[in-house]
Amino acid sequence: MKTNRIINPLFLSTVLLVVAGCKQPQPADSALPAEVNTITLSADQQQKAGIELGLPETRVVSKIIKANGMLDVPPQSMVTIAAPMGGFVRKTSLLQGMRVKKGDVLAELYHQDYIQLQQDYLNTKSQLDFLKAEYERQLELANESINTQKALQRAQADYRAAEINLQALTARLDLLNISTQQLAERGIQNSIFLYAPINGYVTEVNVNPGKFVNPTDVLFKIINPEHLHVELYVFENDLPGLRVEQRVTFSLVNESAVRHATIYLIGKEISPERTVRIHCHMDKDYPELIPGLYLKAFIETASHQATVLPEEAVLTIEAKHFVFVASDATTFKLMEVQTGDSDAGFIEILQPEQFTQSQQVVIKGTYTLLSLLKNTDEE
């Protein structure tokens, strides 16, 4: 093993220019210097190289599972509006993004079948009054043994049939939002109205005045974002580490803001892509968010106290991990370490006893030191 080498300032400047030209430090993939593992830099050289020292610290480290997903709403918060009967659109003023309240008029439809249905109801109701009176008359005659049992049974059957028909017509009118009480008071109306069943925002409009719509057509879609939640997709090999109430940190794609949620439900079915759906509740409401936004998330599956260093302090060389430790104010030695979980920019050191209590570690400028060390070995 070679002895410590002092770096020439001109040589240091050249190395710093090369390192600075790299946009982003990458894990070292070349072999560890076989003969040199110690390097000496003066205080001035350390400053130019951007060397910073620090001590290993104790932090709570969580094992993290990475997942992708999207914002979604439960089924009861997303409503599709269709016409109960075919008809023409007379009027609608909705646009995508408009807010509506429960009970607001969404559209007005008209068709002659609406008129016919109301007419049938009024006729049946009128006939029911007559058939009821006839049934009561036949019942009275039968009690006095004046008429035959057959006449009574026929009157009863006609009355029951009209009663059932009236109930069916009433139910059909209810589907059209036509009140039978108002129909008796105000008479027949030639149009019907569609009302918003929930509060929310209009996300889809597929109609315009004059268009004919069928009962199977989707006219509007309304979403209530008040119960927005996080829907994640986790690969099956990560499933054993998941538990209800585990903490989730997520951010939208191309956004730096961090938000928090908690696992509420874990799916019981594996998709063809070998993923499981995870339903998470957000810690608070975010009015600015809308359903359908994609996100990336980190699930905290376990937490423990650990000795850690910043991730940039740890070098990766041929699948092994190393750090530079300070032997004194000017000398730095490359030392192999065993690492564990990473969390929030820190990495766990599995054998912290190899550091003395006051031994400092290079936490910034490690790749510059490694470049200098390699070039020293080549001299």
C-alpha cells in the first residue's frame, strides 16, 4: 500500500474542472484503487474541492415501497346522467367544469310520449273511480243475493287491474320527475326536467338543444371531489409488507409539493400486470386537486432507529459501498461500509461501531476525492 500523497494544486484544478463538467455524479463503476486508499488535501484544496465533513447521526429510517397511482373518487361521488325516456333536448346551459348543486336543473326534454303517459294516467285514474264504485255496488248486491257471484268477481277483477295499472303509471311518471299531485292540479305538461342528484362539477356534456337522446345515452357526468382519495398500484412482491394505516407520501407528476395519506384498504385481486390496488385516504382535503391526476407515492412499511449518512456521502464501487473518513484535518481514508434502507436522502449504515465517536466523514465532495484518488494511483 502506498503512503499518503499530497495533491498538486494545478492537478487539483484540472480534476475539479472535469468533475464540474459532469451534470450529475454517477455511482463509480470502475475498480477500487488497488494500492492507494488515503489522500491528503490542504485546507485550501479542500475548500476548492467543496469538501464538507460531518458526523454519522441517528434518525428514524423507514423502509419504503415505491408505487404509482392516480387520484380518484368513490363510485357514489361520480354520477352518470341519462334520460329515463327518449326525447328531444329543449334546453341546457351546462358546460364542462361548471359547479352544480343537488336539485339544480340540468336539462329540459320534450316528447309526445310524455304527454301520452300523462294522459294514460289521468284516464286510468278516472276509470278507477268508476270501477271502484261498480265493485262496491256489485258487492252490495251480492250480499243481498240479488246478482251472481260471477258478476261480483268480474267487477272486482276490473277494479284490481285498473288499480295495478295506475300504480305502474305513477311509477313511470316518478321516473320522469312528474308529480301526480301537480298533474291533477295543473294538467298535462309537454316536457320533463333532469335534476342533479349530487353536488359536484360537470365533467362531461354530450347534448345540445334539439338533439334526440335515448335512455342508453350518457348526457352528463358529475363528480363530487370532496371525497377524493389516492388509488395506488403496488406490485405483488411488495404486498407482504403492506398494512392498513401505513403512512403514504405522494406528489403529483412534475410537481415538487409533498402530500400525505394513509392506507385504508388493500385489494384482494391481482391484475394481469401483477399489481394490487391500494385505497388510501388523504390526511386533509386539497380543493385544488381533481380526479384523474397521476402521482408517485412512497409507502412507509416499517420504521426503526438507525445510524445514517447523507446518500451523497456513500460511494458505490463494484456493488460495494465506501465512505471517506477523516484521519486528521488533512488526511482522508476510503473505508468500506455496509448499508441498509434509504429514506429522505439518508442511507442506513449497518455497522456504525466502525466509526469512532468523534470521527468525521466526508458528506460532500466524495466523487471529487475519488477522482483525485484514482489519478494519484495512476502517477
